[in-house]
Amino acid sequence: MTLPMTVPAPGLPARVRIHEVGPRDGLQNEKGTVPTEVKAEFVRRLADAGLTTIEATSFVHPKWVPQLADAEELFPLVGDLPVALPVLVPNERGLDRALALGARRVAVFASATESFAKANLNRTVDEALAMFEPVVARAKASGVHVRGYLSMCFGDPWEGAVPVPQVVKVCKALLDMGCDELSLGDTIGVATPGHVRALLTELTEQGTPVAALGVHFHDTYGQALANTYAALEHGVTTVDASAGGLGGCPYAKSATGNLATEDLVWMLRGLGIDTGVDLDRLVATSAWMAEQLGRPSPSRTVRALSHKEQ
């Protein structure tokens, strides 16, 4: 395999933890249903490639995300893996389902904007936060790690640009209710590096530790890696990505694929930043998954390296 020349840049983290979202965020937007056995194999191959945090599934009602209706069947098939397997829970019922299967990491998903809160959760921002409070409290009481996803941190398809103070306010609410970690989502991919720096600066100036922050960029306008680099410069060490660049958002039609994990690993390797990921195995995994889905991988790195091997 061709690998990038390693040329470290000053001021960047020595290691980045990749929060792999392919099995959940990547597959939830598929038109067809992926067989449970294929999903389980996908998770296992990702773990074998060295990813240590793999978001396995979602305990949302099947009516809303039918592609992940098999959460109860899937989780036991991968629960023995020696990796963190966070799952999405929308409410207390979802938490009950996850805890019953032994999940030790859960995530709730809020919105920085009223329009998306209505589209995604059929609630106002405040109503959604009120719904999550008992979920977070019960999860913490059970010794479970809680991640808070925040969508539309940079732009909203209905409201346009989202003011930084508006995002910071919802971030603070999620942290105050007990979330261990926040994932700042650029759901429709409109962020640029200056905007990323502005939000991270405001959050840290308001007292949010950078260690509690992760970033989740979509590559709609080709800015995901540039935005990730800006976050690294600010000290962020948790980056969400999706193997093969799979995914989007079923409630925001302008949202295209997530940042591809392979593209992220290629950049980080070139910068001398450790991820623990075997790029060969990861590319092979995404190429295999693309075959299961019946279409080429959107990841530029997967396409480039797969072509070289032919």
C-alpha cells in the first residue's frame, strides 16, 4: 500500500481517538435494509482494523429508523468485542432497551436549532432537553458513559447560519445535565475552518474543557478535513468519522456523507498523529461493505488504494 510521507505539524495532538459511526450513522440512511449478520460482520471488521470506539446501533423506535430496527438482535452479536460500543437512545424506553442488553455507553441527540428539533424530534429545543434529562440521569446512575450529540452547530437548512452563542447555550445545557462528552455536528456540511475555530474558542472560554469535545463533520462542500484540522489545532482529540464515508441524515435532506474514516486516517498518518488504525484492514473493510451495499465507496482514499491494488 502507498502511504503518505509523515511530516508532523507543530501544535497538534499526538493521538486522536476516532469515534466510528459507520454502523449506526452510516447505515441509518440506507434505502434498503442491511442484514443483521452483515452489520455484525461490519462492526467486527472495524474492530479488527484497530478502531476502539464503534457506534453499533440505535434504540430509536423502528417506525422512525427502520434500517436499525434490529438493535436487539445486533448488539448481542458484537457485545463480546473488546471495544467501546456506544448506542443511540432517544428516550427512557430506548435507554431501558439498551441497558437490558448490557450497553455501557449511550448517546442522546439534541439540536442547536428549533427547526431541526421539530423535524427530528417533534419537539422544541427546550422540550427535547427536558426529555433527555431523566435519560442522562438514569444512565449516569447506572455508571454508563453518556455522549451528547448536537446537530446543526454551524448551519441549518431552514434557518441558515446558526449563531455561535445559540450553540454554546445548548452545549452548556447538555453538559450541565451530566453528559460526559459532546459531539459538535456539522449536519449539512456548511462549516468552514474559521467558523469551527470561533465555536471552539467560545466554548472553551465559557469553561468547557476541550477534552469533553468531539467534532462530527459532513463533507457536503468538501470541507470536512479542513474543519477537522482546525479542530485539531484547537486541541480536540476526538473525531467522528464513518468507514467508507457512509451516511447522511434522514431528517435533513441536504446532508450528504460523513467524513470518511479512511480519508481522516490518511491525513492523520501524514501528520504523524497516532490513531491505532490499520489502514489496509480499514480500506478492505469499507471495500467489502461497498460490495454488500452494491455501490462504490464514496471515500477517496478507499477508491485510490483499491485501484492501486487491482
